[in-house]
Amino acid sequence: MIMAEHENQQSDSPKFKNQDRVEVTSVSGDLVIEDCRTLNPSEGDTITVSGTVRIRGDLLIRGSLKAHGLKARGREIIIEGDLVVENSVIVDKGKLEVHGNLKATEVSADSAITVMKDLDCEVAKAGGSLKVVGNTTAQRLSAGGSVKIEGDAKVNRISSGGSISVGGRIECDEFSVGGAGKVSHGMIRKVDVGGSFKASGAVQVEEIDVGGAAKVGPGSNVEQVDVGGSYKAEGDQTFGSIDVGGAVKIDGNASGRSIDVGGSVSISGDLTLTEDIDVGGKVTVDGNLKVSKKIKVGGTVEVGGRIDTYRIVVGGRVEAKYIYAEDGFRVGRNSDVRGFVESKNILIRERARVESVYGDDIRIEERARVKSIYGRAIYIERDAVIEGDVLYTESLEGEKGVTFRSEPRKVDSLPPPDQLN
């Protein structure tokens, strides 16, 4: 074995080449290592270099290193202790592995960066993978392949072409990944994911923009959801707007501003919205559905409790214990309505099947079938069938072929809806 040693304080920027073992303690200039196997502290466990450590070839540093800068060109640079660099750490053509803590202004490696304890830097960039076993504090983290942080992450921006995983708490402004993103809990301003995003715990997010599927944990608060595939939330949720191409499923109570979904919406508790809900397919709410403005559903609405809204337009079936639409209620042709309906303006399209309706202006189109009608002004088109009571206060018009199972009655005032339901 060839061994090279220098005095504890070296001031002439030493250079070592083709050595099996190099020993130094401190250098007051640059340190050049070319094609050597190991670099060892001659005393203690730390090597201190006031200048830049320049490395060519693979190198194992058996201890900690403190330096102004580190520039390396090799397949593998391994540091068994801590790495503390005032300026930048640059590894060309290879990977950097630090068994302790890594602190630097900027860290980059063409292949991979692995830190077994904590990472503290402004910028870290890896051509392949970036892995931190401990906690991470940085302005920007990026990798061409994957980023994995097992501890907490406090970063301004984290990005990866493949995947990002954060096991601890995350505090981040921008979370951007081409494939899959996975976090535990924390705060993220914007999530931009090409594939899928999952938060196992509670996250506070201003905006989620995901091409595939997104899922968040109990207690999450997401201001804006824009997902091409599906969105799922566990536990009670609060949100701003949800815009999803496929399906939305929330296992708990949900409250927010608006929902716009191409497929289906499923809520296991109550759903409360301050604006609108627009769904192309089916809406299922196990509890109560309260929408301050408009409910528009192309397919089916199934509600275990009450529906309370300003206006409702449904193409298919509607089912609830009580349906209250302050301004207007309208269902499509051949639709099926199960539940007592109360609204100012009611339109039942042709061939629909409806239970009792209560309102101001009511129009029943041809061949529809209604249980009972209570209204101010009622118009019934031809061949409709009214199976129960018909009470009106001003006018009743019926076209040819209308069937009344009971004789219609004009009254001075209608009974309260709760007495009729």
C-alpha cells in the first residue's frame, strides 16, 4: 500500500496522485486528489480545507470534510462523515454519497445524490436520483429521475421528472413532478403533477393540478382542485373549487365553493357548497346536499337526506327525503323523481315519473305521471296522469287526455308543505 502524509497545516495547495491512502488534517489552500483510493484525517475525524477540494476519479473520504468548495469528476464520491462546504459541491459524471449531514450553498451531481442524515443547502440538483434520509432545508431541489426525502422537507420548489416522495412534514411553494408525487402532511402552495398525487395525512394546498389521480388525507384543506382523472379525500374536507374530469369521492363531510365534474361525485357525509355543482354523470350524497346557487346534473342525484338549493336541473333520476329548490326545479324527459318537491317554478318534462310537487308555477308535460300537485297556477299537457290530489289557488289548465284520479280542487290557500309531505 502506498501512503502519503502531510503535516497538520499544509499551505502550498498539495496535490496527490495515484495514492492508495492520503492523510491530511488541514490545508490552507486547494487540495487536489487524482486517482487515489481513500482520503483520511491524519488527526481526529475531520479534514479542513480553506480552498477547494478538487477530485478526479473515485474517492472514499473516511471522515468529515469542511471546505470552501468541492469539485469532482468520477463515478463515485463517498464521504463517511459530514460534508460542510461554504460554496458549491459539483460532481461530474458520477454520484455523491454522504453518510452524515450535508451543508452547502449548491450541490449537483450528474448521477445521484444520497445524504444519510440532513441536507441544508440553497440548491440541490441530481441528474438521476436525490435521496435524503433525514430532514431537508433548501430553496430548490430537482432530479431527473426521483426525489425521496424520508424526514421533513422545507423547500421553496421541489421538482422531478419521475417521482417525489416526502415521508415527514412538507412545507413547499411549488411541488412539480412528471410522474407520481407522494407526501405525508404539511403545506404546499401549488401541486403540479403529470401522473398521480397522494397525501396520506392532512395537507393544506392552494392548488392541485394533476393529470391523473389525486388523493388527500383526513383534515385536508385544498383551495383549488384541477384533476384530469379522479380525486379522492379521506375524512372531513374543506375546499374552494373542484374541477375533475372523472370521479370525486370524499369519505366524510365536505364543504366548499363549487364542484365541476365530468363523471361522478360521491360523498359519504353532508355536502355544502356556497356556489354551484355541475356533474355530467351521477351525484351520491349519503347525508344532506346544500348548494347555495345551482345543481346541474346530467344523470342521477341520490341524496340520503334533504336537498336545499336555489335551482336544480337534472337529466335523469332524483332521489331525496325532501327536495327544496327556491327558484326552480326541472327534470328531463323520462326522468324519475322520488321525494317531495318544493319550488317556485317547477317543470316536469314529458314521460317523467314524479312524486308530489308543491310550488307557484307548475308545468307538467305530456305523458308525465305525477302523484299529487299543489300550486298557484298549474298547466298539464295531454295524456299526463295525476294519481293523487290536485290543489290550486288561481288557475288549472289541462290539455286533452289528462287523467285525474281525484277531482282537482281550488282552495283559498295551500296547506304548509310539511303537512303534505
